[in-house]
Amino acid sequence: MAHTNLDLANALADAKSQYTAANPRSHELHRKACGPLPGGNTRTTLHYDPFPVVIEQGEGSVVTDVDGHDYADFIGEYTAGLYGHSHPVIKAAIEKVLKRGLSLCSPTAAEAQLAAILCQRFPSVEQIRFTNSGTEANLMIAGAARHFTGRDALMVFNGGYHGGVFYFATGASPINAPYPFVLGEFNDPDTTLRRLEENANRLAALFIEPVMGTSGALPVNLDFLKALRTRTEELGILLVFDEVMTSRLSPGGAQQLFGITPDMSSFGKYIGGGLTFGAFGGRADVMAQFDPRRSDSLPHAGTFNNNVLTMAAGLAGMRDIYTPAVAIAHNARGDAYRERLNSIIEALDVPAQVTGAGSMLGFHFTREVINTPHDARRTPADARALFHLAMLNRGFYLGRAGLASLSLPLEQRHYDDFAEAFREFLTVYANVLRGM
Ligand SMILES: Cc1ncc(COP(=O)(O)O)c(C=O)c1O
């Protein structure tokens, strides 16, 4: 209990020293990477202070870094790693197509099969198209909606994230796609509906992530979502669900979980079986704009849209692994686990809470109710860093922002060990957390 009486700054400094001492090879690789890569980084999410661990391999739900530490993987590649690192069904599907050759430059049978499963699973999806990323999927929806409605602006939420060029964590990023954006306030019907009405005749679409992932696993309030559905329909604005993360939350994604059908949906992450993936789909009349048999069709290019590896892995995953029954069971397990972690918090009476839905969990260190990205900012950045490094130091791989996404191969012992480490973290740092 050496740390019990430290304040946050000292506790974090201690955790950083312990982490730095334990990870010399990662540290060295980071230093070398800083030459050719700005900040040693090519994906912003993966950077954290003092330097990120470099993972060398993964097996099931365990990853191993270059200094030889094993971690139970609780970030699950920000939801893309649902199948873990070595699922035999995914591996077999990839190995099979590898033998037949890459870059075939033609339609493949697998893409139509995967498309058919997705159309059947997700209520809003009458037709679908594949991209290489969730960002690209959202860009395609933005363009499709603007063309379809003849309006130019897009409504998004303050604190929302729909990809590197749709980044609203701090208002709007300077490198966002250059569309006119109108900001709504998540779970705030008065402000959002007022802005929706004020801009109704210029809004092509409203994008919402039904459980905000990057902002801390924040579920939408159902009445709020219903109101958005009703009003967008009345005003001729396309309602878009960004299901890049949330599609895992039920057999038919968040749209099935909440019982609200959007006009369009974007997908990504695990649906590609762990390979690069994105997709956008929805109403047949909106998707028909892309039908290349039409003389006025919109172009949708992408050399690797139907790359054989992703199509094979994605198909195997959705058809043979993440079946509707598995999706239901996995998310029920996530709900039960969130309750278990929250009851640990309650018993210790520390300022903390675990939010989320199903297999998406968000860790926050405040007693205040968290409904919005604004509320989520009540956890100081240093407290997030402390939690992250303390859990890494204990052998649990997590994202810096406090998001966890549960993968299928996590075993009961991983859940139990994580819960114990969490209890220990809250006990050791109780005074630090109470003093923030
Ligand atoms: C909700 C949401 N939308 C879109 C994206 C972008 O997907 P990608 O990283 O595949 O471009 C992400 C990625 O984390 C996401 O969480």
C-alpha cells in the first residue's frame, strides 16, 4: 500500500517510472521510430505517454510485448478484435484464399455472400457496399446523403467521432472533411432538436453513434433517439447510425438493440474478421445512386474494397462465429461483467463507474452521472493515464481513454484476474481518486 497517500501527480509519476523501467525495449523502439514517424506514430490513438508498449504477437486474447510481458487483451483493437488474435476459423478462411491468389481484380463470390448476411442482420440495411475503413464508409454516406437530398450540411454531435476526418472531440478538428457541420448535443433533446429545426432546410443527414465509443462508452437515451428518428423523418433528413463499433452489441447492432431503424448505417472494425474493413448501407433508394448500370450513377471506387482476405475473413466471422446466438450471449456476459465491476466500486465507495452497453465498457473516475461527452470529461486526463499505466503494469492491455471491448476468446480467468486487478487499483489509489 505504498502509494495510498500520494496525490494524483505523484501517483502518476510513480506509475510512469515503474512502467518505463519495465519496458526498455519498447522505449528504445519508440525512440528509433521518432526519426521517420512524427512522434514515432502512424495512428494517433496508439500514442500515449511516456511511450506505448510495442506488441510483438497475440494468441487468443493474450498479447505479448517486445519486453516479454503477457497482457490479457481488454481493448480488443477498439472493437475490431472481437475474434481475438488467432481464431482458427478466421485463420483457415484466410489461408484458404491465400492459396488462390491476391488482388484478383474482379468481383468475388464472397463479397455478395457477406453483403447478404449483413443485409439480413441489420434492420436498416437493404443494400450495402464495402470500403477500407469506417472513416471511408462515413465519407461515402456523407456524399450519398448530400446528393440524395440536395442539401449540403451534416449534423453531428459535440464530442463525437466518426473517423480521423470526422473528429468532434474538441468542437471540430482542423483536418475534418470540409463539410458544413452543425453540432448537436448528445442526450440533450432541447438543444439538439432546436438546432435541427433551425438548420432543417440545409441538413442532408444527422450522424449519431448510438453508444458513443471514443467518448467513453456512453449509451444514447432511448427517448432522445426516438425523438431524433421522428423529427429527421418529418424534416427529410437522413438519420445515420455510425455502427462501426456498436454493430457488435446485438445480432442486428445498436439499431436492433434500441429498436430504432435509421436510414443509413456505417460499419467497420470486427466485421472484417480483424482485417481492414468498412461498409455503408441502408435504404435501397439511397444506395441505388451507386448502381453502375445507371447512366447517372455516383462513382464509388476503392482498389481494395473487396480484397479477398477481408471478404473471406469477414464472411467466416459473421457466418460461422458471430452468429446471432453468440452475439446475444457475448453481450449478456458484458452486461453482467459491467455490473460486477460496478459492485466492486460500490463496495469500496470510491469515485468511479463503468459505463457502456454489452461488450463495450467505459471506465470513469467520478461519482457524477455520465450521460454526455461533457460529463465524461470530469475524469481528469491524469487519472485516465494512471488507470491505464497501472493496469498495464498489472498485465492488462487497455486503451488510454478508458475504453474496453471484450473479445470472444477472453476466458473466465481473464475476467476474474481483471476484476481483481481493478479492485486492487481502486484500493491502492482510493485516496488519490477521492482527492481529485
Ligand atoms: C464510431 C466510429 N466511427 C468511425 C471510425 C473510423 O473507423 P476506421 O478507423 O476504420 O476508419 C471509428 C474508429 O474508431 C469509430 O469508432
